[in-house]
Amino acid sequence: MNVGRAELATLRLLMVAVGLSAVVSMLVGVLVADPSGRAGVPSWQPALTGGAYAVLVLVAAAAPWSSARVVRAGAGIGVAAYAIGMFSFAPATGLVSGGGTVPWSMTSIGVVALATVVAGGERLGWAVIASWSVMIAVYRVMLGGYSLNGFVNDAQAMMSAGILCVIGASVLRAAVELDAATDRAADAVSREATERGRLAARARAAAFVHDEVLAALRGAADALPLTADAVRRQALRATGIVDAGDGETDWLADLRAAAIRADARVDVSVAPDALTVEDDVAHALVTASRQALDNSIRHAGASRRHLRVAVDAEGARVEIGDDGSGFDPAAVAADRLGIALSIVGVMRAVSGGDAMLRSTPGHGTSVLLTWRPPLPVPDSGDRSRGAVRVRMTAVAGLFLIAQTFIAAAAAIGSTWPLASAVTLAGLVAAAEVIRRAPRSTLSVVRASVTAALLWVVVAAALVATPAPITYGTGWFLPAAGFVLVFVALRGRPMIAVGGAAAMLLVLAADAAVRGGAPVQLISAGVRTAVVVGLGATAAFALARLRRSTIAVADKALQVARRRAWDAAVQRELDIHAHEVDRFARPLLERVARGESLDHADRALARAVEGRLRDGYRAGRLLSEAMIDAAMSARIRGVDVVLLDDAGDAIPGDTDLPSITDWMSVELARAERKFVGRLLPADRPHRAQALVDGRPSTFGG
């Protein structure tokens, strides 16, 4: 099974959290946990549990450089070692009857639950929690039964394990969804890039044909004696460019060179945080700029020209202008390739590209090229956040049930039973503040109110609980920690950590007033800190996961786009190169050698020029029958224009042959001028033909 980048990063991060938790658990078990009353066991039995934690720590230390298989296998080995220690406890104590308690490290199941999720997933994690719950209950009974301390400790440990199981599984699921979203986005980008690459290549080829080949063919067809040398040089340039290919390197250098050749003033500005301009965009900017400069030289004459380039964090902007005589853009024929394809078409063929031309007679001309890339963001971020929220809601229900039972148990035998009920009500009220939040991320005010309310509840409970405070009577500390975990997972980890620190300060102040904190209360405080810390770590992990995965996805999408673009461009350019070779090269080579063309040759040159224009305007009309009909008509002197204006309204496969057959018949009737069009979707007919000024339509 392939593991995505986000999933691998999450596995590593969770394993590091497991290792840190294991270190804390070992330190608490050795330095803090109350050793009194423990059942006696041989030294090898606690060594098994310690060995399990040591394995988890070692695997966590190597996790940042390990593969997913190694991380999972290492976590599984640690969990297996813990299970062996758990099951060996009974024979190690020789249990038949007796008294005592199980070691504290065996009740620290949260670390093992999170490691199990890393090793085998959420279901295995819940299976381990369930098995542990049964085993620990059996041990408690066989060692003399449950006390309040044992019951509260085990219940809170089970809650910790359940929360960590849900957190780990939710984070992993979010990572898997983000990897899948990245793959889907890459596929979509690949398809988009293929289509845009094809269109861009068509625009590039159109620009080349317009600039060189069509000019040479038109000159050959006209055969004017005064322009014979110029036509021959044009033909030499056209054949040379066909052979040379595209050798562009740095696009800014290419723009400078083009501006220098056009005697234009150059101003280039690149911001420190400028986006990287991809190859397809760079080529479009250079191609369109060259065409704009060429148009200025041809039509604006000896005017002053400028080229301004600005690249920043939002994209790129190129302005080409002159102070020449200007013109009326509305008066330019729609079939003029210089503006429609070589400038506007080239820019709009790349994602985020556009071009705008401004000109007024007597006031010069300005061409503005812009590129503002859309940001590819995977679409599963909201889903992953929603999944965490739904699953944590289920855990919140379990939390409410467990804490109710714990509060009831603590109230039994208490000198003030109402204190447990009031404390539970305060904890539920704090949790309710979170539950009623309208958005996925808590507001700072709501999160702060929750933390403050928890602080008040814990402080009041500490004052109301008689000394010495134990695991059982101090049940509210881990419970408050669980509420702070919910605060962290709703987007406010720093407030959660601050709330936990404030509660621990209250605990320290209470201990100072009473003359020292009991060992069990210190252990409860440490457990609270660990649970909140892991919850905050998970919240940071989710946020970091979304940010890093978007960055990874962006790189993956760029690679996918570039590969698809390159493949589509190459295919399309190969097609156009073949067409130029097939139709234009023989005539161009003859003209380049200085051969004279007869009437039939000139008619063929006009026909070839029209055929090449069709390749960039006729689109879906170019069936073999239509190509032959158009060539025949042009050779006999008919001016043929074929246009695909249907846009996204693509006729069905059954319609196109019928349309082209009908149009071929209409074309055969033309004597002077023929215009055939596929019509836009909002028109009542599918196609239109204008034969020597007489209109006819197809479909309706």
C-alpha cells in the first residue's frame, strides 16, 4: 500500500509524541507515582513494561528519518512488549489471592493506545483499550477489589486512551484524505494543463505562422516584382525558424533582448517575494510581448516605445506601449491573427493569463499582459476538521458519562457530597461553552472563558476537598484537563496549555498552604499536564499538516501541470510542424531558392495560407472532407474563412459529420467568398454558411 507524503509526516509526528509521552510515563512511574501497597513481582516483570516504553522511545527518536513501514513496525513491537508485560503480571505475582495494587506504569495506557493507532489503526487501538480495561479490572478484583483511587485512576486512564486514540486516528485520517485530495487535484490539473498546453501550443504555432509563414506565402501568392527580394528573405527566415525550434532560456533576458531590438526603453522590477514564473507562462509573456513590439514597429513607426515588467507575490505584469499614431481597436477585423492569437490568445491559453489592448487614434497604443495564478488547494481541509469535531463529540459523550460515575463514586463517603455535584456541573458548563461554539475554530474570547471557568472550578474544588487529596478525591484535575484538550482541538492550543499551567499553579499554591502535595495528587497533576500537552500537540499537528500538505500539494500540482503541459505542447507542435512541412515547406523552399512561381503555384500558395489559418480558427470543422473541399475552393480562387465559434457548446459526434458534409456542399457552390461558422450555444442554429453573400443555416 502506497503511503502519501502527508500520511508519512503524520505517522512520524505521532510517533514522536508517543516517545515523549513514554519518557514522561517512565519518569512519573519511577520518581512520582506512589510505590506504597504495590503487589510484589519479580524484577523481570516491570522490566518488560520498561522495555516496551524504551522501544517506543527509540522508535520515536528515529521516526523523523524512518519509512512508514519502519515506524509502524517499531510501534507494533513496543505495543507487543507492553502486552506481554500486561499478561505476565498475573503469573509473576502468583495470584491466587492477596492484596496490593498494580504498578502505575501499567495504568498508563494512553501512550500504548496512541502507539497502537500508529501501528495498526483506530480499530486495533480500541481493541487494545478494551482488552486493557478487562485485564486491569480482573487484576484489581484479584488483588483485593476496587478502591476509590483505583476506580478513578483507571477511569481517567481509559478516558485518556480513548481521547488519544480518536485524536491519532483523526489526524491520520485527515492526512490520508489530504493525500487523496492532492492526487485528485493533480489529476484535474493534469487534464487542465493538457488542454491549456494544447491551446497554448496552437497559439504559439499560430503566432509563428502569422509572423513568418503566412507573410511568406502571401508574398509568394502576390508575386510583385518590387517585393521579390523581401519575399525571398521572408521565406528563408520561415524555413530557418521551422528548423531551429524553440531555444528560449531566461524569459526576462528574452524580454530585454526583444525590447533592445525594438529600440524600447526597458524597466524590470522583481520583488523579493516574487512568484516563480513557470515555463508555459514565461513563453506566453515573451511571445505576446514580441508580437506587441513587432506590431508597434510595423504600425507606429519611429515612435518612442517602452516595456515595463513587474513580478511580485501575486504574479507578473508586462506593459508594452508607444506614443505613435494609435488606432481604433474596434475597427480591427476579427480574423486578424496578430492581436487575436499572437497576443490575446497566447496569454489566455495559460492558466491565470490575460491581455488587454488600449489605443486611441493620435494617442499611441498600450498592451497590458497579466498573469495571476490560481492557488491549488486540496479540498479536504474542511472535511478533515469536521471529522475531528464529529469524533470528538462522541468522545465528549463518553467523557460526560465517565465523569458522572466518577463524581458519584467520589461523593460516596465524602463529608460534603454536594461538592462533587457542583464540580461536575462546572466542568459540564465549561464543556458546553465549547460545544455551542458556532464555528470549527473557537473564538479567543470563548476559549478564554472556558479556561477561566475551569480555573475557578478547580480552585474551588481544591478548597472544598479535605486533605489529603488523592487520585479519587482529586478526580476533577484530569477531568478539567480533558476539557482543555477539546479547547486545543478546536483551534486554541496555546489557550489550552495556558489554562493547564494556571491550574497547576493553583495546585502548587494549595500544596504550599497545606504544607505539601500528596504523591497521588502530584501524579494526577502530571497526568493532566501530559494529556493537555498531547492534545495541544495534536492540534498543532493538524494545523501544520494542513499547511505543509498544501505546500506539498502545490509542488505536486506544479510537477503534474508541467509534465502534462510539456506533453500536450509537444504533441500539438508536432502536429503543426507536420502541417507546415506538408503544405508550406515545398513552396517556401522554392521561393527561398529564388525560383519563380507560375499562376498555379501562386494559387496553391493562397490555398496553403488559408489552410494554415484554418488550423487556428476552424477548430472542430477540420474534417478531412472539409480540408479537401476548402483547398479545392481556394485553388479555384474562392476566399474561404472557416471559424469555430461554438466555444464550450461542443456538437455531438453525430452532429459534426452532418455539419461538415452540409458545409462542404455549400462550399462547392461558392464562386468568390465563403464563410462557414460553428455558432455559439445561445444561437438558434448549430452552424451558418455565407456563400457569396447569401446566408444559409444548419439545424435549429
